[in-house]
Amino acid sequence: MRKSFNEPLVLNDIQLQLTQGERLAIAGETGSGKSTLLKIIAGLLQPDDGTVYFQGARVLGPEEKLLPGHNKIGYLSQHFELLNNYQVGEIIEMKTILTREEAKRIIDLCDIGHLLIRKTTELSGGERQRVALAKTLVTNPSLLLLDEPFSNLDAIHKRAMKQMLDRLERELGLTTIMVSHDGADLLSWASRILILQNGTIIQEGLPSEVYQHPISEYCAGLLGYYN
């Protein structure tokens, strides 16, 4: 798979496979192509070359369908976009395709039940993130894509978010891809780590393998302190 914007190559010859129930982490510095790759997988960005397949069918890009995106792939942007001046409950109700009981389970798992009558403009950053995640999950995705979910959180809220994601993935049986510029955030979460540099995959493997045997100083630096 390849993608460029006005000449510079953002993604170059990307090839990857994902198994059901896997937690794939994609690490790399800012500008390495992580978010671009995630948007292509979600069907929100058209690749210049290459194809994405999900559950045996090709994922269409925005140049091929009127409303971009795949109905079984949930994408959570790092900006947690929510419509202004709507109540949280209204946002959830607009997006859900689940039964009332199933939607309530998502609301409980994301701990937003006490926020349902609050306006989206009245939420803190952490609350907006949980609401945006719930809004994504009530569409009943099989694959969840998370773009820098910890980037705007302090240590306490980051730990709480990790615990909540772990619970959601276990109880809902999700397959998840998470991207981060801070690889240390991914070590305890991922079942496999892929490292991007300048739009190219330069290392891939189990977290323990990538952490203990980085192929370069760049890879070592992404995963924490090194000598």
C-alpha cells in the first residue's frame, strides 16, 4: 500500500495482516504515517496504490462511496469529535444500532451513564473521550481503530483509560489497532507491535521481542529508556 500528499511519500509498500481478537500496536514518531494508515484501513482515506480487505471484502475508500467509512470498522479520532450543543444521550441514540439493553451495557462499560443529560460542550477532555468511544462502540464494530487515545491524558486518566479499554475488548470480543507516538504506552497492551519510520515498516514482532531487541536507536527510543 502507498500514499502520498503532493509528492512526499507518506506510506511506502505497507503490508500487514490482522487476526481476530488481536491487539496490534503501531508506533512511530510524529509524521511517520501512523494516522494515515489508520484512516486508509477505516475507509476514510483513499490509498494511491494497494487494497484493504476486511472479513473477505474490499474496504471502499471515500472516492468510491458517498459516505466514507466501513460499517463494521469503528474509528476513534484523537480529537474526539462530538456535535456541539447536543446532550450526550442524544449523540448515543443517533448512532446506536443496538438494542436498548446492549446500548446500556456500552454506556456502563464506558462509565458515561451520569453524563447522558449533559451537553457535549460541558464535558471535560476525559469525558469527551469516553463519550466518543461509546459513540463508536454503539455502531457495533468488529474492528476498533484508536488514534493516539492517550495523547491528551495525564497519568491517572491514562491508566483508567487503559483499564477501560482492556475491559471493553475482553467483554465485547473486539479486534483492535492502536497507534501512538509513544511506544511505551503500548508495551503492556499489545499482542504485536509494528514500528513505522518515514512511512515504512522497519520492525515488527511481539512486544518483548521489539523491546529487548530493537533493530535501531530509533526503535529503542520509541519504547522507553535505553542505553
